[in-house]
Amino acid sequence: MDDIEGLVPLSDGEDLPVAPERPEKSMDWVIETYRKHSLNKVTAWLNENLGKGRGKKNLIPRVLLDINPIDHRQSLLEVVFPAPRRINEKLFDVNRLKFMLDADSGMGKTTFLMHYLEELLDAASHPIYSLPVYFHLGNVPEGAGFQQFRETVNKEIIDVILLEKEENPELILDEELLHGTINLIFGCSKFMFLLDGFDQLHPQDRFRFFVDSFLDDNLFRSNFVLLASRKFEFGSLATDAVVKRGESTAFQMTFQPISLEESEKFLADAAKNNVIKNLAAYTPELLVTPILLKMIRGLSENEQLDGLFSRAEIYEQWFKNLIFLVNAEEGNKVFERCMDQLGEISFNQMMEGSIQRYQKEVPGFEKSQINIENFDLIIQEDEIAPRWKGVIQQTLRRWEFCHPSFQEFLCARYITKIPEWKKIVRENCGNEKWYEALKILAGFVSGKELFDIFIEE
């Protein structure tokens, strides 16, 4: 029998029906759609936080330094005075897949990652790592493992891709198919993970993620990973051998310190302010920390810097600007209540020894420790109130100050309202962890009284 016998013949000119291709099954479509909408989101974030434009007026270019141990033989001078190598090549050309960026609070890790992401998305796709993704590890539920991390990342990617339906309302997308395609992209090692907030994970989660990321090569496969964090410790969870082995697997980097020339260009007219120069002589972080430089420049641009003579006055005015920026109708009484509430929390933290500047093993603070009834202007349900944006950063369960000096300022401010403030100073002036708070306190109280206490103690 002929092979075609019995088949229904097609009429002349009739085409075979073709099933429409589902776009969410295409890796190329998923990648390009995500890149398009992700670029819009990251650019909007940078515009909101830096202002439009990426010149030195808005952004201090951060230079990366190679701080990996040197394997070759070194001279005695090199051992005593190590000179980290400036990384001039692209990270793709370093011949590593795992990178760790180490920098203190307020040094611009998040801004660096977002700016780097914008550059990657705005350029042509990398031939291998074509899907760059920024993700804050604080969005992973506490106690979750690597699989939950993957699922949370996938959910964020899908949410971005679904924005395509706003441009094309007739488009129908199957989220299950999208999920499968994203897993396929991961399996093909096309991801470039830019991971933020590693230090804000619970110590056990942080150690587990560290092991999964840097000691178990199978979990991330051959995807590119850049992990940003401030200094931390694993505590009793890890031996020195485990930590050293993990660090040797990742390429270690940090930021090159901001030079005086760079800070002066960023500050513009504020760089001529003699008060700032004098304060920086005793508190160098004022002119080398991006978040503090932004604070000083903002006050200068609003013509509020002249007439301020201490860190206490500078921080006070900046906090007032931030709170009124969220709600201009909030008067001075509400501002005072806000500051008193956060000041009380900061004071209690420092009295208990929870001083952010010196936290290593467990950075930040639990939201559950804040009494919602007593501190209603700080926390609402499970979220830090929007008025504290720029002062506080938060994850699902934890929070911390964007810079440790904010806690120290608020503590000093609160101490001035306590009748027995002199007793508190006497009890803590010998503790080096209180030095910065007491230096700020000098802008609130009589310098002679404070100095007399120091001499007596």
C-alpha cells in the first residue's frame, strides 16, 4: 500500500496549520525582554538616588582594587606595606567566575552594583553571561537554603518580564513556562549574579550560602557571581581552614579610597567650607565616605551648610530635610517625636553593646525587638516607616543604619535629654566603642563640662 494512501488530501492553496510559538519558551526572548525592562528599573533607581546624569557631580567613580594574597615571592617592603593592584581590566577578563567585594557601610556597594548593572544592560549582551541580575540577599526568607534563593530570584525576574504585558496587553504569558526557561538559562550558565547584602543574612544562613557559593561548585554551576558585603565573621560556625579555602576560591576586591581631589570635585562649593575641613581633621570618614559626602553636598546645595559648626548640627539639619522630604506637612513636633523615638532605640542599643560600627558576626538588628506601640513612628507592622529612607535599610526581618554614625548621632542627641547625662558619659568614656558618639555629643552640651569629665576619668 502506498504510504500516503488513506490520508485526507489538502485543497489547493491550503497551508498546514502551524502552532504559534510561545515566547516564554525562548531563552533569547526571555533574556532580551528582561534586559529591556530591567534597564528601565535600574535607571529609574539611579535617577532617584543620584539625580539624572552620571558625571562626577552625581557619582564618584569607584575604582576596584585586587586584594588577593600574593603567591609570588615578595620583598620585605611589600610585606610590611602591601600595595593592592588597581583592576583596570573588565571583570569578565579576570579569569574567575566568583568575586567578593568587601567595603564598609555607606561606601556605595549598592550604588556600584546598580551602576554596573546599568552599564551591562545598556551595552550589547555578553556572548556568555547575557542575563545580569541584581538581587538583595535580604529578600530570601531566614532559614531558607539555596533552592529558596533560586526560586526567589526567579520570581523577581518573572515580575520584571511580566511588565511586557503593559506594552502588549494581548500578550499571554505562562509563568510556569517562564520559570522553566529561566531554570534552563541557569543550567546553561548565562547568569551574571550581582548579589548584595550578604552581611545582613543570619549567621547560619550566611555560612551556608558561603559554603554553597564558594565551596560547592555544582550549585552555581559556571554562572558568574559577584557578592558584595561589609566585613563580617562566621563565629563558631566555621574553622579558619574553611574560611581560607572559601576566600581562595573567590577573587577578593575592595574599593580604592576616595582621594581628596575626588571628594572636592564631588562637594563643589562645600569643599571650601572651613568647618568641614576642621571636622574632617578629627573625623576623616566625613570626606571619604560617599553617603556622608552626599549629606554635606545636599546641605550646601540647599544653602543650609553655612552657619553649622558641629557634626551634631550638620546631622540634625540633614535628618530634618529627609523627614520633611517624605512628608512636608509634618511639623517640628512630629520631627522631635521621630528623633526621640529613634534616639531612644539607638541609646538602648549602645548601652547593651549593640554598636553597629563594631558588629561583625551578627550585623544589624531584629525588627521584632522594636515595640510597635511605643515606637509607632519607626515601624509600621513589619516595615520600617518610609520617612527613614536614607537613614535605615531593611530586609524582611532585620534592619540597620545606612551608616554607623547615624546611630552614634541619635544616641548622643538622646543623651542630652537625660538629666543624668554626665553619669552616662562617666560610665562610658573609657570605652573606645563610645568615642564617636561622645565626639558628636560635644556639639550638644557644654564643651567645658564634657572636657572636665574626661580629665577626671
